[in-house]
Amino acid sequence: MDLGLTGKTALVLGASRGLGAASARQLAAEGAHVIAASRSGAAPADGMETLALDLADPDSVAALIDRLAGQPVDILVNNCGGPAAGPAKGQSRAAWQAAFDAMAAPIFAITDAALPAMIANGWGRVVTIGSSGIVQPIPNLALSNGVRGAVAGWSKTLAAEVAASGVTVNMVLPGRIATDRLAQLDGIKADKTGASLEDVQQASRATIPAGRYGTPEEFGAMVAFLCSQQAAYVTGSMIRVDGGMIRGM
């Protein structure tokens, strides 16, 4: 299937590794010109334009916003790292503020900067990578659950505002995808419980109907589809890529 992305320009945040890298590679494979933004400024594949971006640095975000005024994009994939693990109880105001400032406020501002050109062109795609914790909170990831929940509310609201302009706004919610981030979280659980890493991973896989962790490539394929011409009538959605892990309706 030709997704109709040849000649489109896609800006992917957090593109140097993990889910961002997988999304960038899939969009490039479909013919999009990819701008891969990350703190390291590294490209996940040859042939991509690279951009150094630190979402936690207001000056870095402001520089990207200025750039978007002169170099508009057709597709924006919002992706950011997760905060430190921890419970909801006892989190400081400063911790909550820092998580919001790093994970939510920057993507709100960058999306606002990208939207005028999309609206003027009558075509645009905004895809934000979230977490299954939005639907079913993940134990010991309170900061992530809370802030990503706020992002979900923003995404749904924005989708209705720009739908008539030919711009779609969706979220993709990963379950357990085999990335460095998941390996880190499994390691934390192993250290906390005293179980081996292998036992932790085996127990985790047992909760997934598919019986395995997903691959980054499988996740990236869903992001690319939501950016496609064929997905023009899909907006305001949160699509789970989780092997059936979340059992809610």
C-alpha cells in the first residue's frame, strides 16, 4: 500500500532511539523527508536531516519554533522521554512541574507553531506518542501517568478544533514495546523485587495475550499509517499498540 507520503516533510521528536527512531525510519521508508530531532542530534538512519533539540530547555524549544516559521512541516510526531519512576504519594510540586515542563508544555508549543502551515495547506498530521498508562495507570509511574493523561486531554480537544481544516490529531499508546526504556523499567522492577530480569520479563509477557513484547517496527508502522492519506478520517483517536494487554473496552 502506498501511504501517499512521498514529498511530505515530517518532524519527529525524540528520534534518535526507541519509538521515535522507529517512527522516523518508517516514515522515511514511505518517502517522507524526515527531520530527526533529538538531544544528541543523531539520525536513526542514513539520509535524514538532523536537528539538536532538548525538550527540557526552553531556549532549544524556542529555536525550533522559530525554525518552523520558515521551514513548515506536513507531519509532526510528538515524542518525549518518560520521567523517573515513582509512586503518586509523596511526589513534590517541583517534581510534577518538572515532568509537565519536560513532557507536555514543549509539545503543546511546538504543535502550535506547526499548525498554521498545516491549516493553510489544508493537510496535516499530528501524532503524539503516549502510553498505555493513560488508559490503565502503570504502577510506580505516577508522574508519567498523570502528565500523559493531560496530554491526552489536549490532543482530543485539539483534534476537534482543526479537523475541518484537513488536519488530523491522534495518539498512539504503546504497551510493552522492546525498547531501552522498557528494559530500564524491567531492570528497576527486578532490583526492587529481588527477582531476576528474566523472571520479570517472563511474568510481564504472561500478561500480554500476544505472549511477547512488541517490536519498535510494529509500533512505527502504526504511526506511519496515521500520517497517511488513507487515515484522513481518523482523528481524535487513541490507538493502542499493546498485543491486547489492556483489556478495557
